[in-house]
Amino acid sequence: MDSKLSPLQRWILALLRGCDPRWTLTGGGALVGYVLGHRTTRDLDLFFKGLWQLDTLPREIEGTLRAAGLEVRSVRSAPAFHRLEVRDEQEAVLVDLVAEPIPPIEVATELEPGILVDTPHELLVNKVCALFGRVAIRDLVDVAALLEAGGDLERALRDAPRKDGGFSPPSLAWVLQSLEVEKLAQSAGYDGAALCAFRDHLVDRLLR
């Protein structure tokens, strides 16, 4: 698999690999950098598992990045979530720091020294929950790619309520049926007809 992470994204991960407590790379960064390489992303999602709050971690991470000569701006802040915009001379990357107290379904894998990455199944469960909780066409793209790569949808549907207590397959089917897939796909540069066909197939599986 060819990693689609940009040079700046890889540099940020290298700079932060010594962070204590350790973080796990999840979301689009994990998918495009280590699991599938099927698209690009502007984001890096770093989850601090087992924590309820980030406390001083955002300040420490900002300091590490600035010491390397990067421009860092705080975009959004809450006790369990902090978003940074990190820039060099070529590009900008959004780095989301998240305190995640919910236990993972599977233990993350260290795919590079100091870099823990969520497993494909963990990513599939998270993406199924993301489809249920927000409107982002990239989540549908990612679920399609993970299933094509051999992901187990039935197992993911059984595990999803451990991440989101309100989740159920019929509820997700209702959300997907109301999603303007073709319009969202076209605006994001994806194949709208193919994604509509996948959405309809997925709804059918969810209702069965």
C-alpha cells in the first residue's frame, strides 16, 4: 500500500511519537497512511485512549511543534478535544487531539516505531458510527473501501453500540436513505453514481 500522507503529516507524526501518554492514530490519517491509501486527507486524528480530559497535552504538543519551526494555531478547544492548525511553507494540516475514555474494540498496532494505529476493524466500527452521527461523504467512501478490503460488516454492526449506545442498523439505514449522496459526492469529487449504488446496497444489508 502506498501511503497518501503528505510530508508535513509524516513530519508531525514523527515529532509527536515520543508523547507521553501515547496517542493512537485513527480516522482518515490511519486509513490513508497505513491501511488503505485510497484517498488523501487534511486531518490527523490523535486519540489518547483511556483519558477523560486532555489537561496540559495540547500545550505540550503545541510547544513540540513550534520548537521544530512549524506555525501552530489553536482552532477549537474543549476539555476532551483540541484542534490545531499546523503549517509549514507548503501546506496546512488539522491535528485533532481527542481524549477517548471508551475502551477500544481491538488493541491498536504499532506499525512504525512509536506510532500506534487503529486496526482495520476498529476503523470500520468507528466509520459506521460516524455515518450514523454526522453527514460526511468521506465516511461512506471509507466504509465502502474497508468492506472491499475484506471488512466484516456484520461484526462491525454488532460492535458499534459499544461505541455509540444509540446505534442500531435500522437507524443507520434511515440516516443513509435521507443522505443526498450524489450531491455530496459531486461536490467532493467522488463518483456519485457508484456511491449511490453502494449506499442502496448497504441499506439493504442493514435492513436484513
